[in-house]
Amino acid sequence: MSITGERDDRPGGGPQKVGIPIVDLTTGMYAAVAVLAALAARERTGKGEFIDIGMLDVQVAMLCNRAMNYLTSGDVPQRTGTAHPNLQPQDVFPCKDGKLALACGNDAQFIKLCAVLGLFDLPKDERFSTNAARVTNRHVLAALLTEAFVNYERVVLVEAFDAAGVPCGPINSVAEVFEEPQVKERNMLIHVPHPLSGTVPLVNTPMRFAEHRLGATRAPPLLGEHTTEVLRELGYDEARLEALAKAGAT
């Protein structure tokens, strides 16, 4: 949180949490990768493995480039809002009808960006001619780009930047996410049968395999829906199941 959010001197400044439980999710992913690595090692050595993954360790590992910035320079990373600390311009800019995330990664892309916006003299300015200069003068550059961005609708800029090879994308609400053509094409929203509501919407798995089809085929279970089934598998006889049911166990 110390590196997420706006600076203290900006409106809304202060540490911010990420909008999803990111460390919970990534710890699970690290665990899954570790399990796969252990299984591969077992195939070679015939030996099993004990896996130890801590959520704090995952948080430290995820500091990524911000950690290396500190370790190589001694400078403690600060919050920069949506601006990238090492590459500019990489930030969020307001358009007529919403905000757009820009990820301009090199000098050539910066020249293309300026051409789309009609700012042909900007790459010639020594304050912005190199990435290092743009990082140093990022606040001045951001103000100039903001003046240009607000004259366009998002879809116009996205199409123009895509054609020019400048990475960008609209900042979608969650509702807009599921209206995105690519999200629909990839079938990321699915509906599965549900005993009470007919169907229930679910987010599909992002994993795709050529030989195996993944995805939910059953809705999340109702409270106690599989209790009897599970207990039978554990060896509970009918008398004990009946006694549990009479006691209200679910």
C-alpha cells in the first residue's frame, strides 16, 4: 500500500489497497506452480516434496521492479498514482467520455503518440526527447498530454493508437468489462443451471487447452446440498445420517 495510490499532496492522496484480494489470489497461484514443479521433480527423482509458501513472502516477491529500484539505488519508492516510475508516458488520462490507460514504452512509441495527438514538436523538446527526460519532467508532460486527451472520445483514441502501435486501453467499469467484444468472444461469462434461479452467471476460467475443455458445469452448491453424499463417502451409515438430519446438521 505504501507504493499504491496518489501522493499525499494530491487530491485523494494516501496509501490505497488494490481493488481485489491480490495476495490471496497470487499465493494460490504460486502454490499451484510449486505443486506442478514438485510433481515434475517426482517424475525424475521418485521423491515427494514439502511445499512452504507464506503470504508475506508472496507480497515481497510481488514488489518486483519497485523492490529492485530500491535495492539498486537505495531510494525508497514512493506512490506515483497511475504513473509508471520508470517509463513515461505511462499513466491514465481523461477523455471526453471516460479515462484511458496509456502504456507508452519507448521513444518510437512516444513519437507515434504525439503524431496521433497532433503534438509534432513535443518529441523534439529536450525535456521529452528521451525516456529519462520524460521521467524527470513527467508532471509537465502529463499536463500537456491531458490538455490534448480531453478533446477526444475514448474509442477514437483507442482506434488511432492501436493503428499507430501505441499500447492503450479504456478503463472499464465491471459492467463494461462483460460488454467488451473480446471478453464475449473468449466466452468469459457463462451461465450454468441452478435449482432455484434456473441459471446463475459465473466467470469462466481463463485457461484454454486444445485437448481438454475446462469450465464450470455445475452451479455453486446450495447450503448442505452435498452433505449426505460426502458423509456417505466417509463411511457414515443411514442411521447416523438420519440422526444428523433430525438434529438440524447441514
